[in-house]
Amino acid sequence: EARAMLGALKPLPSPADLIITRELRTRPQKKTDYRREKLAIEDLASRMIDRPQDILPRFVVLAQDITGAVASGLSLYEDTPAPGVFRWKHLHGSLARFEGATTPRQFSPCGVTLDQDAPLLMRNPEQYYDWVAQTNMELPEVLLVPLHLKGGDVPIGTLWMVSDTYGHFDGGDARALTELASFVGTALRILRTEER
């Protein structure tokens, strides 16, 4: 009984306790399929010309395929209502039912990713973020990369991947997602320029 009480008094983890990005450098890397990555960029380039409205949803699907994640999506930043939220867009896989949901800018893994402006690997975010815990989801690992409008200094959101196992993501996954995100940022800038 005393042991149970001590367990109940155990402090909740902080976001820093859940960030395991350093493991991306130490985990053995899966064999990189550069051909698959090249084909993904060619696919996106083709859509940019023929069907620009398909770039973001296709980007999410290709990123999930490359990493072998079970769920993926974009969290796009909106500055209203203040202090800002992320809107989940183009969700794919096991979390697709949350399409259009919003999460707080200042209280989310996406917010931490934008603050660091670098890839971030987090384990079990539901242990800290109550809005994740309330969905009864268990997210062993989430890999996030910032998404910039190319040429802009401020990220416009994040691309995120979820794994249902520990140790799934590695440095190669972070590199591939960062490169894809960079290409998509360029495509978005071109599209916005054309719209203007």
C-alpha cells in the first residue's frame, strides 16, 4: 500500500524527459532507399505542375511510406485564436479520424519542434500532454520536422509521423523527411507566388 502511494506521488514527466532526439544519432540505420526518395520528389514535382492542390496530401502519404509509420499528418499553424493553434490536416493512417482537430501552439510537441526549428523525436507524448491522453491513444514514438515556406524564416507547421513501436525511427528517417519538407516548402512558395 505504501509503495502504491509512493508511485502515485511520482512527478509527471516534463517535455524534456520525453524528447529522445539524440537517439536518432545512435540507433542503427535502416538501409536507405535513395531511389524511393528520388521517386517521391519526382512525384511531388509532377503534382506541382498538374495538380498543385494534391501536393500536401501526397507529401504526407509519401513521407509515411518512406518511414514505415502507422500514422502521419501535418500540423499547420494558425495565429487565431491567440496565442495560436495547430490545425491537423491531411492525416493518414491510424489517426485519420482526427482530421481538422486543433492543438495548442504553446502546449504541444509541434510547438516544441517549431521552437527548436529542427527534427524532434518524442516518446509517449500522452504522458505529458493531457489532450493526447484524453484520446486514450498510446504513441510510442513521434518524429516531427518543421515545415518552412521556402525563403521564409518562420516555420508554417510540422510534418509528423507516429510509430506503434519503440526504436522505429532513425537518423535516416529524419534526414529524408527534412529533405522532403524542404522540397515541399519550395513548391508552396512557388504556388503562393503564382496565386498572388
